[in-house]
Amino acid sequence: LLRHGLAVMMVDNPFMGERKPAGQVGGVLSHFADFPLTCAASAEECRSAVSWMLANGWDQVCVSGVSQGGFSAIVAALRSDTSRVLGVGVVPPHSAESVIEEGVPGRLCAWDVLAQQSGGLEAAKRRMKPIFERTRIDHMDLSGTEPRVVVVGAKRDRYVPTASVQNIVEHLGDRCLAKWTAGGHVSAILERRVYTDSIVQSFDGPWRQKA
């Protein structure tokens, strides 16, 4: 990106790295209640960073990320009410629900504890549903939004279901350009050129033709 003349600001997920909650082991959240918080906080911090950059001399800003970071990037871009903001999401879920129910991350949940605290497994899932509903990109109101968004999905993704990525693409309509890699979640992340090219091309005028 630097070779293309693009400056980079890195934003940490507030529930990962040095800012993770006390007692949390690695990047695995200790409590289910932390999940909507980390989704909201990371998206809002991205949006705040974008606003700061636009107010301090940057002509255009592309907010981007991978997986949950891709989700946060798209939400931040859509919440910015200016065409000066671009978004690139690589293998982003449309919400947490599909990832937990169908993807590999669901195996990390302590379902026995959740069931015990909720009066059974089905009761636990029912309690989760309204929380998941809050994270759905395909439920976001797009009226008045102008940002262009590039979404990169993986055809063999076992982490974020393909249908979840497609939900974003269909909801965004003309605001979105979709790209698909042939591999899975990890290989899509490792194909760095696809990621960086998507960011560079998002700054081009005729981006729909070039991407």
C-alpha cells in the first residue's frame, strides 16, 4: 500500500491485544455478552478514526479489514455519510449468527455453560438471536449512504459461510462490487495481493470496471 502512495493507520480490536479484558485468554472472548460489544466498539472506533482523518486533511479514506475486521470496516464505511469514504471487507460475515451456527467458531462456544445458564440449549440460542439481529449488515438502513464498498468472499470458506458474504453483496446492491477467491477463509487472508489490489482500486474513479 505504501508503494502505491497510500498511508496506513492500524486500528486494534478493543477486545484483543493489549486492551483485551482482564482474565481473557488470547483472542477468545470470555463471555458471550462481550461479542456485541466488540462488534460495536470496533466499528465505532473505525468510524471515529475515519472522521478524524477526513477532518485533518485526507481527501479520501478507505476503511478495510479481514473477517470480523471486514465486518467492522463495512459498518464504519456505511455509517460515514460521505462519498469520500470507501470500504473493503475481506471474508466478512453479514452477522455473527451464521458464523456461530454454521462456521468453525461455533465449536469454540461453551454450549454446556450457556445451556446451563439459560435453561437449555435451545433457550440459550433463543436468547442469542435478538443480540445477533443487532449485528446484521443486511438490516442496516442505507438511505442517505454514499460509500463504495468492495467485498471479497471465499468460495470454500468454512469460517464465514458463502451465503453470509452474499447477503452483504445483495443488500448493498449498486454500492458494492463483489470479488471471489477460489479457496477458504485462511487462504483468502493469505492472498494479500487480492486484498491490497482491492484497496488500491477502490480509490480509482471507474472502480466497477477495473475491479
